[in-house]
Amino acid sequence: MPHDEERLTLQEGVQLALIGRYYERIGDHAVNIGERVRYMVTGWLPEQKAADRAARRNEPAPSPMTGRVSPRLRRRPTRRPAPNAPESDG
């Protein structure tokens, strides 16, 4: 039977979606284990890289607990005039 004619039942589709989700979780755990091993061997933390980048940009670093910058600390982007836009006299 050609691939485009093959149909899945609802149960099979849900099971395949769950399998994909479980593989993603396994990958996340593998990354966490790798980061912990790297820390035990070298003392390097992934948050240090983010903090270094933020310091170079003069921005607040993400929280090590959530990985996100607090909305209160986030800078608002400055609005720049569009290229070739006429300048206003104020």
C-alpha cells in the first residue's frame, strides 16, 4: 500500500504523538545529564554563557531558575525611523 493511502486510527495517531513527546523528554534529560557532567568536570555552567552575553549587551541576565529575563528588567526596544523616512521638524 502506498504511503499516501495509509490511514491511522485515532488511537494509533495519539500513541505516535505520545511516543514523539517521550523521545523529546528523553533528549531533554540527556542534555541535563550532559550539562551536569560538564559542570562536575569543568565547573562551567550554561548560565555563565548567557550572563556573559547579557553583560556584553548591557542587558539583564536570565534567571538560572527559569532561564528567562524578568519582564520588569527587560529593556524596551528603541523605535528607529524607517529608512528614507522624512525627518519631522518636531
